[in-house]
Amino acid sequence: MAAQFSELKKHIYRQVKYHLTRPKPPVLAEPFNGPVLVVGSAPVSNKPADFDQTFRVITINGSQVVTKAWGIEAPDVTLVQFNQIEGKNTNAVEVRRVLNGERTRMLYVLLWREEFKRLEDGLKAFNYGYDRLQIVDRYRRMALLDRVGGVKCSELGADDKCSNGINAVLFALYNGATEVIITGINPDSGGHVYNTENLTRLHVRKDREVLERLLERGYPVFTTDPAVSQSVGLPLWEGKTKAAQLSEAYAKAARSPSKEASILNPSLG
């Protein structure tokens, strides 16, 4: 009972603070104006068809190891969870190992609560470079889900918040992506591409819920991973021409779901 009361107090406090401060999601100095590839850390990733210089790239924590193997020296944006900077657990140690000596253009560190100098020193300790660095607090992250997905969330636990991969999808949409293509983001998988520990993946229920919500709203979100397409219902990325046709169909379906259900799910036709 005491735990439930504590959770309720936390929920009320965060919702009141959210409404009083009216936070805005993080905004890029130069918005996206084309397709954005979001690369997560799940063990399986697939480079999208038609990938070229018009794509912008977002990596999450240690997933830069994937994009580097594809010949991408520096992502346009990287999201790193605060614990990866100084944490002693296996995942944090492995993230620092694969990011050592690498760099990104825009680095967002999520939920960092210490002084900015300590963050800069922590990044220097494993030689991770960046052009720009910014901290994103809990309320700006909540604002992303609210503004893009229309979902209000107090982030009370792993089951009540989405993963940083999904936050990156929301960020890309908010910042003008014409299409968002995800890979290495699979609510059904465990483990990470940069270690062999097979660590349990958190936020499974919320990730699936948010992806389904984005589809319902007609957002142009795709996956290059066939298993994710089949499990979650995201359209499989098959190149820009096919994506444009599907995006139009999804937008139309969001306006008139009953008429267009057969377009989006042929099994219903």
C-alpha cells in the first residue's frame, strides 16, 4: 500500500510539474528535410535499400558500432542514456568500449543530473567526441511522447516509458523527418549487438504501444527488419518509391480507417 501511495505521489508531482513548466522537446538547429534512419542496439540490423547521402542517421548508445561497419564515420545525432557515461554495469562498460575514440555531430545525453563539466569530463574519459552536446531531462522526453504520439506518460518505471530507440523515432518525426526508418529496434528481442550477454530488453510493452500509435496516426515509420514488420505491423522499407506510396496510403487510412483497412492489412480485404 505504501509503495502504491508513493507511486501515486510521484505521478501527481510529475504531471503537475509537466503542466506548469510546459517543456518543449529537443529541437535541432537545422531540421531534417528527408529520410531519417534510426539505428538501435538489437542484435539484428539491416541497412535500408536506397541508402544514400540524403539520409540522416541517429544512433542510440552503442549502436554506432553498426553504422561504422556500414561506412558511416559519424552519425548526425546520437542519444546516450546518462548511466552509460559512468555506470559500472555490463551494458554501460560495453557502450563505452565501442564508443571509445568515436564521435558524433549532435550528442544528447538523457537524464544527466550532475554538473555539465562532469559530463564533459566523463565523455573525455573514453575519448568520445561531438560537435554539440546537450542534456535532455525527463520532462523534455515526456514532451516528445506527448507532442508526437499524443500519449501522456509519467515515466514511473520500465513498463511506463519507451526505450531511447523509440524516443529517437519521436525526435526524428518532431524534427521534420519525411520518413523514419528503424533497424535494430525490436520489442521482441533480447541482447545487444555490441556484447554477448543477452541482457533482457526493457520497455517492451510501451515500445510496441507507441509504434502502433504512430501507425494509427499515419506517421511514415518503416522498418528494415522483416521480423519487426511481421510482429509489430510496421511496413517494411523497400526503397523510396515504395515508401512514398505506402506513406500516402497510411495518411489516408489515418483519416478514414475503415475504408482503407484493406490497403494497410491485405488480410482484411
